[in-house]
Amino acid sequence: MMVYAIAFVFYVVDLANRSGDAAVIGTKRSRSVRIGFSLTVLGFVLHAAATVLRGIGAGRVPWANMYEFALTATLAIVAIYLVVQFFVDLRFLGVLITGMAVLFLGISKVNYYVAIVPLPPALDSYWLVIHILVAVLSVGFFTLAFGLAIMQLLQTRRENQIKNDVEPNMKFLASFPTAVRLEDVAYRLAIIGFAFWTFTLIAGSIWAEAAWSRYWGWDVKEVWTFVIWVLYAGFIHARATRGWRGTRSAWLNIIAYAAVIFNFTIVNVFFKGLHAYSGL
């Protein structure tokens, strides 16, 4: 977590440098990004090692309670962020990714750390590996799409200011992609995440039938998994067929991701259900 925190500082320094004079920030900016990204990779390696060691110590996959789930989910978010760099440069999202990693890991360590315990009977299934693994991967893609939607709204505001001959007040956005480009990449990442989430819903239903002899029982986690699926389906459908682009598309993306966060925080902590990790 400390390595992520230091990387976060370097990403913030990069944003501050971007806000300065473009003629003098080039070297400082690139150096800050390189250091921040390198530290992110190092943090990911240490994070992965800690997760694997937790699994080895438990003798099972490390996502049976809130602490382990937060450990794995943040690892997946950082992993997706790093992998996507091979296809499109999204290092400017480093401040969001490392910031979320520090926040989630810190909260889970302080409030939800528990000693290693055996799996409850309902969770002792190979479907645990399939269902949760696909879920955390989809959350990784949704997180990047969410970050791009935020940047899209900021970039749209800046572009409107320039169009209206108003001095933009977010100069660091000058070196970022255009709002249209940010929206397109966010949409593609959301589609990938949606495909994973669809499989999450299907795998969860199969697991529920094996564990509780029914595919669907209106358990609170089941309901919110479906709500998230509907929200992202609506976002993708509205943009693809109804022409909902620009700020409306970004806000739909953000609302859908807010449901994801609600599901993995509020629902897990304050709602009871058949899923044994809820409330831990």
C-alpha cells in the first residue's frame, strides 16, 4: 500500500506539472509519469505476492471475506490498468487507480481484517473461483471506464470554455486526449467489463443452484448484481442505438459504476444475505 501511495504522489506531481508552462514541463512530466508507473508496477508485484501468500496460508483462494475480497479486487483493478497500457496509453489514470488502491486497501486493513478461517460450506465450491474471478476482472474494466468518463466530463468542460473564448481553468487537460476519444475508449472498456459481468451473473446463478438448489432467490447480492447488469446494458444500448453520446453517456457510465461501488461496499457491509461474506 505504501508503494501505491508514493506512486500516487508522483502522478499528482505530474498533473501539477501539466498545469504549468507547456514549454518547461515536458521533461518533468515524463519523468514523474515514468517513476509513478514504475512504482505502480512494483506495488502490483508486492500486492500480488501478498495475495498469493494469503491464499497459500489459507489453503484456498483468498476471497472468502471482505478483507480478502478487497485485496483481490484492488489487485485486479491495478492488473487491468497495467495490461491495458499495452494497447492504449492510459497512464494519466494512474492518480485514480493508485488513489483507489490506497483507499480500499487502507479501509479494508483497518476495518475488515480478519484471521484466516475455513470456507463456509456454501462457498466451498470451484464456482467460487470462477464466479469471483470473473467479477473482479469486470470491476477492473468498469473502473477504467469510470475514470475515463470523469476525464471526459472535465475535458468537455474545458473544450466548451475554449469554444466560448474563455480561459480554461484546468490546463493539465491540454495534453490529454479529446473528450470524444476518452468517450470511445471508455465505451469499449465498458463493453468488455459488461461481457465479464454477464458471465458473472450466469456463473452466480449456476453456483446458487448447486449451493441452495435454486438459480435465483432474490438475495440482496443477486438483486444488485442484476441491477448493475441492467445499468451497464442500458448505458451500452443507449449509446449504440439511441445516440446518447457526450455528457449523457458519461453520466450513465458513472451512475452504473456507482452501483458497482454500492454493491461491494454498502451491500456487503450493511445487508445480510445467503452470501456468507456479506457483513464481514
